Amino acid sequence: MIARHRRIQRAALLAGAALLGAHFFIAAFSQAPLSPAKIQLHAVISGYLDPYFTQNWSLFAPEPVKNDEGIVARAKCADGSVTDYYDVTGPLIKETQDDRFFPSRVPRLVSTGIRQLNDSDDLLLRLRQKQESKNTEDSKAKDGKGKRDIPLTPFEERQHEDAERSLSRFALTKMGNVCPDGTGPTAVQARMYVKTLPPWSQRNNSKAKSSLDLYDLPWKKAVELQ
């Protein structure tokens, strides 16, 4: 009996160690440079990690988080009317701030989607920034005749599609009773906002202002998100 109990215990420990090892391997692989294997396994990796285990380095130098990001959304009702924008992120942030010891992880559903829309491989990001800078110089010198921007890779296109669908679906779940007749929306459109805060060096400058960028996601039908 004791020997059987020990075998079960040993098997459970081995299984737990294998699962934990697989988790850390997938998390580490998600941060590896862009490669054919990473593109091919994108669906498997993102399906496991998103939204609660997504890895990123945004809290660390040299570029820690300095933006206030979130989404608002509006809905289209059965009668054809369109509602005002509803603040999706605000209530979630307040709920998290009100519970410092055991905060809800639901806001990560939004932050992960936003990060997916903005995320890119480091090499591609540097190339696009270099191309954008060169296009700016060419537009000044040649009256706007610069080279085309580097297109998104298939991996990035799928990642953006997944992010748009995820953010739209989450917004829909928060807007169940916004239509005048009490029915649910027939379609929803999320709008991402990025508020760039003044740098720390300007914290005492009363004239320092933040900038706000908006990005409208495409309309998504409710039946396609449910």
C-alpha cells in the first residue's frame, strides 16, 4: 500500500514538473526572435498564453510603460441606431485599484489585445522605423515620392486579426443592454486610445501636455463574436 502510494506521488510530481517545464518553454519560445517555426506555431502559442500568460518586457528599461492605453466602444442596434461610446477600460481599472491585494486579472484581456495590435518583432520594428524616417526625408526632398512601408508579415496579420476580434468580443460583453429596446447590439466597434504622458523630466512643468492618438477597429457583427 505504501509502495503504491509512493508510486502515485512520484508520478504526480513528474507530471507536474513536465507541465511546468512545458509552460516555461512555451513562454520563452514566445519571446524568441521571429522565425518560420514561430510563425507556424503562432496559433498554438497564442491560444495557450493569451490573455493571462502573455509575456512582455514593458516594465523594464530602457523603455518602461509611459502610456495610458485602453478602449472605448459603440454599438449598432437592431433599429439601425448607433450608441455613444462606452468606456470599457475605466471601470476595470477602478475595480483593480479598489482591490490591491487580490486584483482582478480581467483588465489583462484588454491590455493583451492592445499589445498584440502594437507588437512586432524587434528587427521588423527597427526596419519600419528606419523606412519611415527615410520616407519622411524623401517626401521633403522629392515631393512625397518615397518608398512603400514594409508590409505586415502573415504572422503579424493573424496576430492583429486575433487582437481585433478579442477586443471587440470583450467590448460586446460589456454592452449587453445599451440599445433602447433592451435587446443586445447587432454589431460593435471598438476604439483604441493611447495617451502619451509627459516625460518624468517635465513633471513640474505646468505647460507640459499629453498627446492622444485614436485607432478605430473595424465593425464586428455580434453573431460572429459570440
